Amino acid sequence: MVMIVIFLSLAFLLSLIYIFRLKRDIASINKSLQTIKNAHTNMRLTTITFDKDVCDLSIAVNDVLDKQQQLVIESEKASNEFRQGITNISHDLRTPLTSAVGYIQMMKSNKVTESKKLEYLDIIENRLRSLTALMKELFDYTQVVEGKLDVNLEKVNIGNVLCEQLSSFYEDFSQKGFQVEVDIPNTPVFAVCDAHLLARVSQNLIKNVLAHGTERFELVVQETERTIIFRNKVADLGGLEVDRLFERFYTTDASRSSKRTGLGLAITKEIVLSMDGEISACVEGDMLSIRILLP
């Protein structure tokens, strides 16, 4: 009987010690959570108990905190990129307007000859055309990201669409001295897409080649995978961040001298996704390769 009483007493004492440590650990976890919530710290939970449930709880909470921190980092990055994009767009819109206003002011001078006035009018028209193009690109991007595109998916011979678009840029490639290579199968290659939107994607990518490429351009259609490849030589690959190529407002021209918003490829990506396709970019030697996979 004495041994039983001693045993029960020890068991009770150990239980009290365990409960005390457990309560202290829970209080410590609660205090740590309050500190993390109020101080925006990178601190994580630690435990002094060997209770499996408490340890599992701490691990789960730490995982949530890690994911929350990652979301905050990504949100701040996106916010910074958006602010920078707005700054860039404001600059792109203000520059042609300021220039046009300047030439209008000069035209009011009595010292300007009629021939000079005609020259200034041509410059003003070019500036306003550039402004119109920028505004259209902004409008197109908002339409695409808000899902306001009319997508009519049907069986399309993609070779016909690509050849038609490529031929419309024949003079542009000739003037810039491009060597153009086309590898499209003679047999029809069909994919489920929107012919009008595919033409628009082709236009965007060809314009991108003409703006940033040099010397060589290759257009390839792989029949078995229904993949379209736009491949062009790039003079300076060092300043190109391929993983950011389809980001909104991204441009390799930090000075914004090319008067481009950096929305062209972002629009292209959204259009391809709207047709249930995939788009990616990679560097192959001195060539930039953009691949489109259609269903």
C-alpha cells in the first residue's frame, strides 16, 4: 500500500510538472505570436516541450509564417514594379506631348518660315502618332487582363495564318537587312485556337523581332508538337533578362528612348493563355527563342 501511494504521488507530481511545462510552452508560443504580429519580425516559434502535438503545432505555424513572409515579399516586389511601370508610362506619354507643344509654340513665331512650319507639322504628327500607339497598347493590355477578349476557339491551319502575317512584314525585314528563314510543313498543321488572335500574337512577336533583333530571323512550326518558334539573333544578350521578358512594363531600354511601354510581350502572353496555349522564352547561343505551344 505504501509503495502504491508513493507511486501515485510520483505520477501525480510528474503530471503536474508536465502540465506546468506544457502551459509554460503554450504561454511562450502565444507571446512569440504576439511579438511576431506586432513587430513584423522574422522570428519563428520554438518549443521546450517534448509533446508531439505542440511540436507539430509549432512546425505548422512556422510554415504559415514562412509562406506569409514570402507573400509579403512578392507583394512588395509587385508593388514596386507597378509604381516603376506607372512612372515609366507617365514619362512615355509626357515626352511626345511636351515635344508637340514645344513645336506648336515655335510655329506661332513670326520668324518661322512656311517650309519650317510644314516640317514642324510633320514632327507634331509623328509625336501624336507615337502617343496614339502608346495609348492603344495600354488599352489593349487592360482589355486582355480583364478578360474582355472575344476568344473563338476553332480548328485553324496555323501555317496559313503565320505565312500571311510574315508576308505583310516583307518590306520591313528587307529594309533592315534581315536574313529570314521559314520552316513550315507543306502539309496543313492544325491547332485549336482563334485565328484572329493568333495573327495578333504573330504581329506582336514579329514587331518585337524588328525592334530588338538583328541580322537573322527564323520562323519554325513543329507539326508533331504544334509548336511555333520565333527565333531571332540579338546583338546584346547581356542586358536581356529572359525570365522577365513577359512581365508588364519590362524593357531592356532603361532610358525609355525607344518609346515602348514594355507591354507588347505581356499582351502576347495573356492572349496565348486565353487560347489555352503556353508560351516561353530561352536563349540558344546568340539567338532568342520564343516558343508557343497550342492545343
